[in-house]
Amino acid sequence: MDLKLKIWRQQGPGTKGKFVEYPVKNISADASFLEMMDILNEELVAKGEEPVAFDHDCREGICGMCSLYINGNPHGPDSAITTCQLHMRKFKDGETVVIEPWRAKPFPVIKDLMVDRSAFDDIIQAGGYVSINTGGVPDANDIPIKKENADLAMDAASCIGCGACVAACKNASAMLFVSAKVSQFALLPQGKIEAKRRVESMVAVMDDIGFGNCTNTYACEAVCPKEISVTNIARMNREFFVAKVS
Amino acid sequence: MAKLDSKVPKGPIAEKWTNYKAHQNLVNPANKRKVDVIVVGTGLVGGAAAASLGELGFNVKVFCIQDSPRRAHSIAAQGGINAAKNYPNDGDSVYRLFYDTVKGGDYRAREANVYRLAEVSNNIIDQCVAQGVPFAREYGGLLDNRSFGGALVSRTFYARGQTGQQLLLGAYSALSKEIKKGSVELFTRREVLDIVKIDGKARGIIVRNLVTGELERHGAHAVLLGTGGYGNVFFLSTNAMTSNGGAAWRAYKRGAYFANPSFVQIHPTCIPVHGAYQSKLTLMSESLRNDGRIWVPKKKEDAQKIQKGELKPTEIAEEDRDYYLERRYPAFGNLVPRDVASRAAKERCDAGHGVGNTGLAVYLDFEDAIKRLGRNVIEARYGNLFQMYEKIVDENPYGTPMMIYPAIHYTMGGTWVDYELQSTIPGLFVGGEANFSDHGANRLGASALMQGLSDGYFVLPYTMQNYLADQITVPHFKTDGTEFEQTEKEVQARIDKLFAVKGDETVDSFHRRLGHIMWDNVGMARNKEGLEKAIKEIQELRKEFWQRVKVPGEKTGMNVELEKALRVADFLEQGELMALDALTRNESSGGHFRLEYQTEEGEALRDDKNFTHVSAWEYMGDDEPAKLHKEPLVYENIEVKQRNYKTA
Ligand SMILES: Cc1cc2nc3c(=O)[nH]c(=O)nc-3n(C[C@H](O)[C@H](O)[C@H](O)COP(=O)(O)OP(=O)(O)OC[C@H]3O[C@@H](n4cnc5c(N)ncnc54)[C@H](O)[C@@H]3O)c2cc1C
Ligand code: FES
């Protein structure tokens, strides 16, 4: 298929960006979206032009590195996948495809379609862990955990930290990301001990960095490639409330 | 040959590690602050080691290529992690895990290292559970296990199909805790391009800041590489796009011996190649072989019709299917080790029984499992893998069998290290997939995660401390000395040289061409003629690269093409050493299959008399052939036998 790409190009963090149009031809429907970008880039390099910078690594939907905003959707039109799992069969011959970076103040553009998501690391550093050191821990089967809770914790823990939730939210809220981590630990006995401290400091850093409030539009859940549920946000709000009153 | 001292402690194998720890040197808490450690990589080994060294009180600097430590390639591991817990009460033990790993590696791994790995495996599971890693559990609340290839027990712990993700996030959380505390300093989007040696010891690194393009110098008392494997030499592999062997290769060129470079694992269950534009291959976890049955059509005519799209797999009657693994290996069936399963698939496809439009695929069928257990159970076990498959192939594996084919997956070879995981450069430690130490000629499933975390949490924090104990009087390193300056100059010269070529062929194109040479000649089946041809072709391709490669853009600022060019330049050297190693190993063992050396039944034929050794290569200069050193392997606790997966 042939497509018209409208891609956001931006030299660096401080500079002004603009859309540039690129036609691509003879793309196989079985190619992945990023392979289509590779083909474009190889053509650009062959012409001596600079390729389009975009983040990616595992190309199988797990590292959370890829981050394209395609035709107004984080990770594109398909559901429950990342950009690297998107295939060209989801597009029509002759279509115009608009490709932008995540747009959110806490995620400044580094170059073209690449953004800086270190704000997520800052939030995790504020408390997204159990404060134990290596060694001296009990046997793994000493504390039985209800399968239902382990499964729910796993649901929450499958977040890949891609930031699509923030990119989709009109307030650039990071509530889904933060609540997934808070929930994982809230559901497990190992995490309960520090629950109060954790939720308070993670939320404080989240607010400090400038992520917006959650106004319950649930755009985040709709675009999440791992289908992380907004019930995590409710759980985090409960945790936060309990922390405040206790 | 004095340099190849494996430093294996004396004493019975089960007591070696305990003895080592009891007698090693330690650094007192107040002195730890005076000592700097560089950790390259934030995968399982780098993340776990950096966190643990930080907890102990050392000053740690940690580096990774990605934008966050959480994205290291370990994140992609699916199936699980082994440990000798024997929770299922099915007869497992430390010895059995040790035995299976040595046997699985076709008797080409160092006994003492493997025993220690099996010994600390149980601590890993305890540690991860304490960190809040949500492993799969039974209704009774205890941990669940599954089976992996090469074992007769269920010893694999898992978190759905995302075990690597959960283990890495556990290490990342420990690392984040230490970053917050200030004991670890984090440097993301950085690529190490060289190792700095002072008086023969590793004392620092030269790093390219991938955002600004600037070169940076960092000094320390010791350097740890946890930089992963070099499978991307083949261009197409299951590795992530930035996975590379660069740091270990640079260490080699600075004097660290490189061991068994030709030992590469080809994973039997990957989604087949679909087009020339393809950028990577996707693994379908080995855990699928627990319930999936592998087959091809018995009749060639059926296979041909399937290839042309005239027949569907579901239309082939039971008696016309060849479940070739179950037929050839009744004891292990679909759960034979990876090298055996991969070769068997290739054999069937080469004989004309392959499926898919290329004929280079076999079926992995869940029909029986779904009938026996119900779709829900299969969905709970493998739902995310099935979804992944469907998104890529556009077929529903609940209704039609998956198509799979072998692909490059893992590198058993790596930097030569002794029992302490120290290379032949003093002060340079190497862990995880980047070293060669534990898997011999073939790695068993779920054992890389075990090794990464074993090295990172439980081995390196001890052995590095032993080395650092006499470094406390050495002051913090300044990076303005001649050694740093000289090494940085050499890195800059490499970059300048790449820009100076101004050729007409893209980096990817060269990488792809290298991949073809490697896959055809240094892949699943090798022979003398092909390997000699490969060496010549790689040399020519390398020459062409330096005359024709095109690297656009600027030296400053972000330049992805330059990053790739630097990596491919290293791959073009490493590929040759891999072929040379394969050529000198005149036997078949594990993943290294030389067509000249096979049994009548087509199984790998080892030559224990001449090849029970590690091949460690020393760099002698760009125009000199590498020099081979041999570390003899001594088996005192295991009887060396022909591997047999036909009977138990
Ligand atoms: C798809 C897939 C599935 C797998 N499934 C399993 C499984 O189920 N069970 C199992 O046991 N094993 C599995 N493996 C193997 C296992 O995941 C890896 O061998 C293991 O995770 C490697 O860990 P590591 O810490 O050594 O390196 P990696 O996780 O590869 O980490 C390398 C780190 O080094 C950094 N780095 C590399 N080069 C440089 C440089 N020059 N400068 C700076 N930083 C650098 C990277 O940024 C990264 O942080 C799987 C592998 C793949 C590809
Ligand atoms: S590249 Fe890893 S999730 Fe897309």
C-alpha cells in the first residue's frame, strides 16, 4: 500500500517543531508500523537526509520504549497493543497518517518523536518499592497469598511505563501509572507495611513534577496497551485517603 | 597460560561457595564509601548488582542505553526462572538442577560455577517474593511451577508470560530505592564505547551521551559489565534492537579474553520470518511446549499443498501428522532442549515437510490441550502470548495451530571470567549473558534469568568486594589523566572515521548482509567449508563497510545512525571470531552443530578427548589472528555421557 505520512520533526528540546510530509510506497500489509518507519528512514538516509528519531527497543510490546501518537491515538488505532505491535493491515491504501510524539508538559521532546519520560523514574524512586535489602528474607512460601490478590497484583504490575495514559489524558494525569504501582503493593502483604509512606510520597512527587489531576474521563484505560484498569485509581485514592486520616 | 586461572576454590563442590565466602576479603562499612564502582547495564545482572552494591555502601554509577533502567532487554523474557526449591515435591534438588544444567550445556560449562548457580537459585525466589514480585500462585496461596525443556521436574517459577518483566521491575525497584538514597547515580541514554585501563587494571569507561553526542569519562575502582548478549550479530534475532555486544567487544580489544564465541542458541519456537523488511523476530515462549504439540505433515504432498495455501492444517487427519519430537525423543517429547528441538525442525523443513508459504515453519498445536483442559485454562496460561501471535500473524491460535521456526535467541559465549566473574583484565567483572560462564554449549530454558539474578544479587556483591578490599587506599579516580585522554581520543577517532567514509550504503543494509552470512554459515548447521567461506566474506564485507557506509547527520546531538554504525562495526569484527571459533572446534556440542560430526541418527557428536575445554580468545591486533587459549574442563561430580533425551 502507499501512504502519506505527516511526521512531527523537531531538532531538539528547545527548538520549534513542524510537520513534514513524506510519501511511502509499496508497504506490505504484514509489515509492522515501525518496520514501515524503518523503510522510510532507510530511504531518507539513502538520500542523505536525517532519519526520523523515534524510541523503540524490544519491538514486542513489553519494554515500553515505543511511543508514537498516531492519527490522534497513543499507540495508534488498534486496541491493547503498543506502537511496535501495530501492523500496517490496520491502515488503508492511500491513507494519510499523522505521527506525533507524546504531548505532555512533563514529557519534553528530545528530538522528533522522542520524549523524555524520566519523570516516571522519579515517581518510582519516591516509593515504588519494598524497602528491603538483598538477603535475609523469609522463604518464598512462608507467606501464602490469595491467588485472587496475586492475580490482581500481577494485572497492575504489567504496566510497561510507556506513558500512553499521560499522552491520552487532556490533563496529562499520571494517575493510572502511579496507581498501578501503588495497587500492586497494596494487594500484597510484602507491600502493606510501607503503604502509607509509599502512596503519600509517590503522589507528592507526581504533583510536584506537574502531572495534572484525574477528572475521570478514563481515556487512559482506553489506550493502555496492557489494559490496566481504572479501578487501580480508585484503589489508590482509598489508600491515599486512609494514609491521610491515619 | 597463567592468565587463565579459573580460581575455583578447593574442597568438595557443595562447600566451595560457602568456603569462598568464609575466607574472602571484606571492606569495612566506613571504607566502602571511599570506593567507586561502575556498573554498565541495568538488566537483571546490572540492576541487581548496582542495587546490592549500593545497599552495601559502595558509590555506584550505573549506565544504560535506554531512557530508563526498567527497559533493559531482560524485560522481554517470558517463560520463567528456575530454582531448586522442590516445592512440587517431584524430586528436585540443588544437585539435580546442577546436573541438568551441565548436561543441558552438553558438558562444556565449568562445574563449580554451575553448582553455585544452582545453590543460590533458591535465594533468588525468596528475594523476589520479598520485593513484591507477583509470581503465579495456586489456590492454596503458594507458588506455582511449570516445566521447561531439558528437565524431568517442574522447577520453573513464572509470572504469566512476563517473568522477565516482573523480575526486572523487582531489580529496578531495588535500584530506584538506592538511587533515592543517593548510593547509586543513574546515567540513562548513555553507551559505553571503551574501557579505560590504568596500570593494567580497569579503572573507567568512555561513554557517549546519546542525547548530546558528547563523550564522557567516568572513573572507578572496578567496572562491571552486565551488557547482555551479542545475538544481533545475526541481524534478525529475538533480541531487542539496541542489544549489542559492543562493550564486551571493546573489553576484548583491551585484553579481556573472549570465550566460546560460536556458542549461540537458536530458539525453536519463534514466529517465522515474513518479509525482507523484517527488523526482528518474536519469540513464542518455550513454556508453550508444556501444552503445545509440535508436528508437520507426514506426506510431502500435504506439506506442498499447505505451502500453496490449498490445504489447512486442521484438514490433516491425525494419522497424517508427524509429531516428530514425540517420535524421536519419547522420554522428553516436546520438551527436549532447545538445540535438539531447533535442529529437528530444520531437519523436517529441509526434508520438504515444512509449512507456511515459505516451507520454513512447523506447527505448534494446542488442539489437544484445549480439549483436555478447556480454553480458559490455556488462556490463563498463555493468553498474552496468543494475543501477541495473533497481532503479528493475523491468525487465531485457539482455532488453528501456531507456526513456528527457530531463530537466534541467546549467546552462551561471552567474556571469559573466572569463578569470581572477573575477566583477564583485573578489576573488570562481567555478569549475566555477557559472560560465558554457566551454560556451556547450550542454555536450558529459564536459566538465563536465574543466572542474571544469581550473579547480580548473590555472587558479584561478594566477589567484587574481595577485589575491592585492597583498593581502599586508592583515591577516587580523576579522569583528566593520560589514560582517559588517550582512550577518549581513540573513541573520537573511530567516530570521525565513520563520518569520513561518506559512502552510499546504509548501516542497516550492511548489518543485514552480515546477518545473511552468519545465518547461512555460522547458524544451526555449520561445516568447514561454510565457515571458511564466512570468514572470507566477513572480511570483505568489513572492508566494504569502511569504504561505503553512509552515516548522515552530525557528531553532536542525537544521531541514531551513528549509534547503529558503531555497533555494526563491532559486529563485523565479532562475526569473524565466531566463525573462527566454530571452525577450530572440530566437534558438535550443544548449539554448535558441525555437519561433519554427527551420530548416525543425526545427533550432535562430541569429541570429549580433544574438546572438553573452554576456548578463550586473546586479541592480538587488528591485522593479527586472535590467539586461542584453552581452559580444560574437569568433571569430578558428573559423569560425562552422550546426551540422551530418548529415555529418562
Ligand atoms: C524474547 C526473550 C525471551 C526470553 N525468555 C527467557 C526466559 O523465559 N527465561 C530465561 O531464563 N531467559 C530468557 N531469556 C534470556 C534472558 O532474558 C537474557 O539472557 C537476560 O535477561 C540477560 O540479562 P542481562 O542482565 O545479562 O542483560 P540485558 O537484560 O540484555 O541488559 C543489558 C543492559 O546493558 C545495557 N547496555 C548494553 N550495552 C551497553 C553499552 N555499550 N553501554 C551502556 N549500556 C549498555 C543495556 O542498556 C541494558 O541495560 C529471554 C530472552 C529473550 C530475547
Ligand atoms: S518497542 Fe518495546 S514496547 Fe514497543
